[in-house]
Amino acid sequence: MKGDYTRTILNLNYAPDSSWVLDPRESFSQVFDKVDFPVSTGNQVSVDFNLIYRWHSNVSVKDEKCSQDLFQKLFPGQDVPKLPLRDFLAGLSNWREDIMAQEPGYRTFEGLNSFVAPSSTNLPCQLNYQCAAVP
């Protein structure tokens, strides 16, 4: 469906009874005429950009910090926003290779374990995700 990305942002892609779509590439000349609706004056922003702008703020402070901490581990001592794209992509590629070299059941992310070996102290948590340092 044309313009489906806006439906996805608004979570309408799972609404089978809705045929609503907003395609920002469409001409809306049949809705607004040039006399009653001024074009390119004032602070005009496309609807899809406006939705995305408000939608992205759903990233929590905790998630933002997690991302920043990860980038500092991948690029120690570097100003990540100022990294050249080539260096940034190379760092992500190295990180991916390190992850892919591990068995999936033993991979961790920011201290989250998918497997905890049974012991007398963690038996109730066995096989549960938990936030703990990897030995």
C-alpha cells in the first residue's frame, strides 16, 4: 500500500477495517486551492515529519543512556556524533562479528543474560533473563 510507513508509525497497519492512508507525495490541490490556502508561507511542516518528530520522543532517557554507553564501549574516547561514517560503520561491523562468533544462547547485551547456570543462589531464576554481569 502506498504511504504505508505513516500507517506503521500510527500502528494502523494492524487495523484491517481501516483503509486510511496518508501519502505525503500526493497532490492535495483538490482539497486546498491557491487562493484560500497560502503555499510556502510561515512555519509549514509536512504531516509525516510532524508525526515522526513527536513519535521519536518515545525513546526513554534510560534507553538513550544505554545506547550512549554502548557507543562509548564500541568507540572509547571518541566523540561518536562526530565520527566519520566509515569509522562508525567499521566499528558496528566489528561489533557484529564479535557477536556472531558467539553461540546465540551465550550472547549478552548490556549485561542481560539469556542463560544462567544452575546454582544454589540462582535456581529460581534459571533460564530467565536477568540483568547481571557476565563472568
